[in-house]
Amino acid sequence: MTVYLLPEEPFFPPADEAEPDGLIAVGGDLSVGRLIQAYAHGIFPWFANEDEFYWYSPDPRLVMFPEKFKISDSLRRIVKSDLFEVRFDTNFGKVIRACSAANRPGQDGSWISTEFIQAYTELHLHGYAHSVETYFKGKLAGGLYGVSLGAAFFGESMFFLKSNASKVAFCSLVDYCKLHNFRFIDCQVETSHLVSLGAKPVPRKDYLEILDVALKKPTVKGPWKA
């Protein structure tokens, strides 16, 4: 296996050449063109170290197929109660900053650095990155953000300031993906919480095949509507 040093051009090696831990390349930048190329090749940036960006393609890949989503009775009641107001793409900047500031067990700090915030905000302005937000009594209580290409949504991070706020945001994302015939939501790496909701690990080879099919659908850019 080889870890590639990326050139100035937005080029990526085949994802199936990644290291066992998923690392495929180092370097490059977080320009809009490079990020789009990365996601289209089954690769995403995970963190930066001393101004070097690290790019990954895990094997297996955790994927949520919208039709396989499992919602508990308690969460269904919360969704139906309208306890939270759900909005799309109305406060992307605040969502990504809140994700960056969220405390996560077992993690020292956040990989969502200033460079990542600027880069994904630029993706949002170009119509590729989106946020799903939940509000409680008019104040932002939780949410998530990610990237949309073709019929695929690549989830990046979520946060909550009130219990169940991020779960309701994820439910709304799944509903949106069902309504607009998205093939899958990329959850990247396995977590017990996402598995409990119906996400499943998919071998990289299979993931790249379903990604190829999803990308045949034209990308609809611009703000989403709840």
C-alpha cells in the first residue's frame, strides 16, 4: 500500500489503494474543486496536521440506506410532537462551528479546524454543502452538515445542545433523502449510535460501486427546503 503526496492539481489516486486504516493521501488543499473530486472518488479529508491535510477512504464504510432507517417509538413521538422546528440551510456557519466546538468522548479537540470551516462554508456557498438544523423555542438546539453530490449525501458531523435535537435533524435528513430519491447517506466510520438507526458497514469495493451509480444523477445545487 502507498500513501500519495497530492500534487497541486485536484487529482486523487484510486481509493482501493488506501492503507489498512483508510489513509490514501496527504497534502493538497481544501478548495471546492478538490473536495468535490475527493467525494466523487470515495475519499474525504479527516484532519490537518501542520498545514498538511490527510485524506481517507475507510474499508468498510458505514452507509445508511434511507429505506433501511430504523426509528424508535420514543424518537418517533418526539418528531411528531413538533418539539423542535426543523430548518435546512438557514444557518450553515453556526452549525459547522457548533460541530467544531462539540465535546466528543475519547477525542482531544476537534478535527474541524478553521481551515475546514472556511472550506465547507465555501462549498455551501457554491451549493454543495448543506445543513439540517433543529430549533427549540427559536434557538438553535442541534444539527448536522454534509456534502451532496448526485444522489448521495456525505455526512460530516453533528451536534446537539438539547437531548434528541441532532437525532431529529438526522430523521429529517433521511426523510429529505427519501423524498428526493437519494441512494444513500455516507456515515463514513462506524458508531454504535448510527448502527442502531440502521446504518451498516459496506466493503469499500461495494461502496465505490453504489457511489458510481449515485453520481450518474445530476447534482442539484443550492439551498434545500424543509
